[in-house]
Amino acid sequence: MVTVENLKKSGKTHQLNAVKYHAVRDAMLRAMTKDAPSLTFAEIKSAALTHLPNDMFSGGDKLGWWPKAVQLDLEAKGVIKRAATKPLRFSLS
């Protein structure tokens, strides 16, 4: 299990499956680079699909809320930051 934070609920944590969390986190971070411009959540999620293990998320099936949980955790930990734009855009910190 891994402890995740939520940017919107300061101080509140949740326990998630570590294998799935790390797979989604690694895929999302691979989709974002320091040199790249900021991306929308949809762009990050779409780009991350190519980096996910097929045996775990089979082409994005059953991906569900994992990307959102990881995004909020990475923001809370300062790994990524959001720009005040519409739609929201994210970049590595």
C-alpha cells in the first residue's frame, strides 16, 4: 500500500494499491517532461496510456479514477503544478 495525499483536502490521506499507483504515476510522469509545455489532464491521461502495463490496465480499460488520484497526490507533494488557466494545465515543478 502507498499513502496518497489530496491537494484539495489538506492533511487527509488514503491508502492505495502501490503497484497500480506507481504504474499510473510513472506513466503520467513519462508523459510530462521539463522541456514540454504544460498539458491538460486529458492530454496527460491520453499520453500516459502508451506507458501503462497492458496486463494491469489493458488499453486504458479499468483505469477509472487512478489518474485523478495520482494527479492530486503529485500536486500535494509538489511534483507537478497547475497553471491558472481554463482548461487547467499541468507541468512538472
